[in-house]
Amino acid sequence: MSFSITSHNQQFSFETTPELFSPKGLDRGTEAMLSTVTFAPGERVLDLGCGCGVVGILAAKIVGAENVVMTDVDADAVRISKTNAERNAAAGVTVLQSDGFRDHQETDFDWILSNPPYHEDFSVAKNFIMKGFNRLKIGGKLVMVTRRRLWYQKKLTSIFGGTEVHEIDGYFVFHAEKRRDSYAARKRRNR
């Protein structure tokens, strides 16, 4: 299976499989998330839970492939993301198999973007938020898209000290900026 999209006046083609998330095209949630982000050349980007690699490959065209890390727990997603990176002239991206942040040590990101599995319990998203905070540089942003608002808004605020929320076509896109080295809730408790 494959699909194509156009972004920044460039055509991109993606191979996928029925088992991967949104196999027939770019899902509306990821599209909503990408519409809220403006990458700059040289910024470091993590596509967390990359699936077939759309977010990381589109980011690579702006920030440079050498500045992009893409991870997924699924071995097929990793294999297909590597293929898609080559297919779209972004072969310099780093694609790693990892359960969230468990299996890699990459840090100092300007952006971490994720469309987490929000139909399950919140354990995956909680891990992405808490561990993601530690992998961002000061001023870096964690960006997540979900269909649920309240839990994510509370969790992001407790860790980051606040979050911007964009509501787009029934999705909530959260932007949480790292402004300090410790979790916001921990700082409040120490007062």
C-alpha cells in the first residue's frame, strides 16, 4: 500500500501496511498537529511513534535529515520509515526501534511530536510526556495530538507548567514548552 501528500510545494510518497496506523493516508490528527508547527533549519526533531515516518520526513526537509530522529516500538514501522526516508530523499534521518524513550538516549530536541495511542489507557502518553520533558532542551516543545482534552491538559500542565491547546476538526493539539530543568509540580512542592 502507498499514499502521497504534498507539503511545502513538494510531493512525498509513503509506503505503508494495513497493520500500521492510518495506512490509507495522512490521518486528520497528524495533519492538524503539523498545521500548528513551524520548523526552522537546524532544529532537532523527534518523531515519537513515527509509524510510516510522515512527520519526521516532512520535518527533515526543513531542519535537515541529520537533525531528525524517528522512533517506533514496531519493527515494521521502523523498516518502512527507513524505506520512506530513502524514497523521499531524507536518508540521513536516524530511525530507531524503541519503546517510547526506553531504548535510545537521544536528547536536546527542539521539538518532540507525537500522535500517541489515546484509545488505550494513559500509560503510554504519561511516559511520553514525563520522559519527553527530559529529552527537550530549554525552550523545546512537546507537541501531541489527541481526541481527549482534560487528562492531557492536566498532565502537561503538571509537568511543563502550562500548555497551549489548539482545537482543530475535533482534535486537540497541545504545545508544552520546557522552561526549566525540573517538572513544574516538583518546583511547586519545594516552595
